[in-house]
Amino acid sequence: MLAIQMNIFMIILLSSIAVHACYKLDRKEQVNRLFLALIFSTILILILEILSVLLNSSNYISFIIAHKLVNTLGFTLAPVVPICIVLYVYRRTNKYQKMNINQVLWLSVPLTLNSIISLGSYNFNWIFGITNENIYIRGPLFFVSPMTSYIYYMINLLFLYKAREKLNREELLILSLLTMLPSLLSIFQLYYFVYLTIWNSVAIAVVINYVFIIHSQTKIDSLTGLGNRIAYDEYLTILCRRSNIVLAVINIDLDNFKSINDVFGHHEGDRVLRVFAKQLEAVFEGKGVSIRLGGDEFIVLINENQREIVEKYIKMLNDNINAYNASSKMPYRIKFSYGMAIFNNTYNSIHELIQHSDKLMYEEKKKRTEEISKANVIVEC
């Protein structure tokens, strides 16, 4: 009875989060749709688990067919939850890398095998069996279901390992919980019928991740998706606590941005900011933190102390922007000025380093004013 109560509590909690998420998260973003799919698939499995426990009694022998159907459906759909976890983590850690069809097909192989064996269990008792007294028993191939889930959990850990340099420690830990909690709890569930089952642990991990998502939104600029001032101040606080600082700072300001706003409107100006922010993330994801300070001002904080490497990143950004300009049908061109400085013993603090980088940026902007005014084609009213 306690197991049913735990599942009901988790269903209510996840349902509340699902409603809140539908209003708070942008459902146009694939990563958010995958997170919602994870919530709803977990709710469905919890419901099936409740029905399985309720029907597991000789008092309901007349519902033996329903009991078989519930367990068949439950074991067939069980891998869907870890698949949603894999896809969600992959999309969250690889924003600009598409998953090709071959990868998706490969991911479906364990699911397909599990589905065949689960559906066959209805008649042949492979994974589970229902006795004539309507009592659930484990079948000889019961191990197939947890092993299928473990395959996806291992794939998820592999994705996280490969993406470890793109994530901060907090995000890496939170995303790892989606794998670690159900993996550890499932070991106990395999040997003991404990009240806190694998699906309860998945629900707990989902709740923790949603709290993290909502907290992270307070540090994201709503227009560009980059970090905002809150993220900037938080990251600087963390850096200032370190004894050995390895840091390069790039201050960036878009050239002639006011003219784009004046001639083409603020809607077009916002689009330019989003385009530039996307290029910043594409270049510096996993290498540094990109922040929109406000207006058309950006700053990138990189864990690097070699000037040639930082200059290579800046060249990549400039090449990407030039490539966008070449393909753009708009009469204006996106250009930017920057100042770059690397922390060393000549700076008394990180704030002094940032001030110097900002100064260099405005000096470059001043020198390029005449060049940019000639290069940009602005439609006169």
C-alpha cells in the first residue's frame, strides 16, 4: 500500500511540474519538448506500476487479462524513459549538433528487442508471468528489461563524459542524477521489493533537474539565450575565490548597431543580437562563458592564458560572422569591435583586467568608426 501511495505522490508532483513547465518553458525548443516527454513518460510508467500492484491479488482473478496487459505495456514502455533521458541530455549538451538518423536508429535497437520480448511475455512468460491465481512472478528473461535500461543509462553517461568540458560542475552533477539515481535504486529493486522504486527515483531526479532549469532561467538573457548580468556576477564571484586564475577576457561591442535599429526597426535589431549570440555560443561553447551585458555589449570569459589560442577563437567568430553576412540578403553587415586581455601578475584583480579589456575595445571601436561607416550600407529614409 505504501508503494502505491509513493507512486501517487510522485504522479501528483510530476503533474504539477508538467503544468508549470508548459507555461514556463518555451515548447518551440526541442530540449524543452524532450524534458516534457520525460515527465509524461515517467507519469505513465508510474500509473502502470500502480495498476500492476493493485491487480496483483487473487481477489481480482477476474481481471487477469487486464493484469497481463498492464505488465506487458509497462515492460514494453519501460525503456522509453531512459531514451528520453538520453535524448534530453544529448540535446542540452549539444545545442548546435544534430543527431543524425543512423544514431537514432541505433538507439532504437535495444528498445525494439525489449519490446519483442515484452510483448511475447503475454503468452510465453518470458519477462514476467501471471499465475492462475492472478499473482505476478518474474520470468526467466526478466533481466532483459533492466539491462535494456542500463544500456541507455551507459549511453547517457558517455554523452556526459564527452560533454564534460562544456558543462560546469553543478550542471554536470544535476544531469548525472538522471542516470545515477535510477541506476542505484534499480539494484535494490532487482533483489528487494522496496517502496522507493526505480521510477520514484527517476521522478526525484526529474524534479531536481526542473528546479535547476528554473534557477538557470534567472541567469539567462531572454532575448539571446546567453548569460545575463546575474550569471556574470556569479561567475566573477567564483573566479575571485580561486588562487590560481587562468582567464582571458574579450569585451565585444557591435558596430553601427544603432543605425540598424533606427533604419530597420528594433525587431531587426533584436534579430541581429540573436544571430550574433548564436555565433558566440557556437565558437565559445565549452571554452568559455558568453554574457550579454546589455544592449549590444557582450563579454566572453575564457579559461585560457595563451594569446594565440584566444586570437584563433576570435578569428573563428569573425569568419562565421563574415560567412553570415555573405549569405544574408539584408543591405547592412554585422561587424564588431573587441578588446582582449589575459590575466597575469600585472593586474591586481579580475575587475582591473576587465576594465583594461573594455578600454581596448573602445579604442578599437574609435579607430574603426570611419571604416565601418563606409562598409555598412544603410538605407536612408
